[in-house]
Amino acid sequence: MLHALSTGALRTDLLITHRFPIEKAADAYELLSSQKKSLGILFHYPAVPDPEERTITLDFENATTSGISSGQPLLGVISVGNYASRVLIPAFSMSGARFHTLAANSGIAPVHFGRKFGFRTASTDVSSIFADPRCNNVVIATRHDSNAQLVLQALAAGKHVFVEKPLCLTSEELIAIEVACTGQHLLMVGFNRRFAPLIVNLCQQLQHLSGPKVLFIPAMPARYPLITRSKPPFSGGGRLLGEA
């Protein structure tokens, strides 16, 4: 289905027979109840300007920021995607981490997961995390092609950084990050495959072997759909950068 849509083999525009501005929604429903033929009916909504308030304080009782003293780790998290919301944030929560701001492009998900895991604020303004001195640690789990820039911004703002792999996609980005890492702040790349049982066992076996080692690892990964965050080299890095 995705392949057919991306190549134009499947044209959905031919399925749309009527379009109505939302102000005339009654006319659309009248059409549905009439004997006139219709298939796909679309509503057009007027453009809504961006709200002035992009960061809100969440009103809940289980905020994890209560009783925080100066210098204690306080996390700002960028992204509420599947991996961030289902794996990273719960893992940090179970380890006793304290949260401050949860930021993403859309405001709905940060509010939902912010209340669920005890964040103090939800935001659609990523820069608010960098500007807030209380967020001394930043967790980045965004699309692969935005990781490097966000890492550089976080380091420039004086934050410790945990970024989900990959760290970056180009040699130029890697050099820039290396220059930015002055040693004053920690930078960690999340790569959970290092903890896979077979990898752990392999590392243990290699410790008992002396001398040079040569590893040959054949792999036949499953095929990617055409539209994923890892497939396009310009945004996902492909298999090697996005996965390995």
C-alpha cells in the first residue's frame, strides 16, 4: 500500500468526489442523506495560527520535581515517539529519574505523557529546554537527521546529553560534536543492542582470546517499507547509520 501511494500507482484523488468548507458541514451531511452519488467527501478547515503560549505547566499531583535540590539531575525530554514514550521515558522513570519538561512538535502527546510520567511542563518549544537552567540533563530521541543539531544545541547550553542512536549522520556533524565535547558535560549514545544476551555472551567469549581478532558477521535484515524514519539516507541514514 505504501509503495503504491509513494509511486503514484494508487491515486486517492480519484476517490474524492466532493469538498466542503467546515462552515458548510450541514450541506455535506445533506448530500449523504440524498439520492445524489458521492464517494469521498472532504472538509476544509481554515488555517489556525500558532498559539502564543507554547509551554504550559501541567496541573497534577504526581510531579517528580518536588523536593529537588540544586545540582540534582532534572531531565528535559525531546520527543514523544513510540520508542521515547514506551521505552525510554518509562525506563528513566523506573530508575528514579526526575522530569521537568517534555517537548515535541505537537502539544497533545507531551501533555498526555507529561501527566502520566510526572513532568512539570509540556511544550512545543524545544528551545525552552535549552534555555531553562533547571533542565540540566537532556534526553534526545527525535528523527535521526535532527539528532546532531539538537546535541550541539544541548551541549552549547551546558547540558548533559543522552541521545538515542544514531549520534549523527555525517562526518561533518561528528567533527562538530567532537569539538563541542569539551569534557565538562557528559554525552551518551543510547544503543540497547549492546545489552542483547548474544552480544554480551560474545564479548565475554572474546575476553578469553588473545591476539588479533577478525569478525565476519553476515546479516539479512528484513526489508524496510518505503516510508520509515531509517530508510531515506537524507533523514534516516539507512541501515548502517540508522541501525548498526
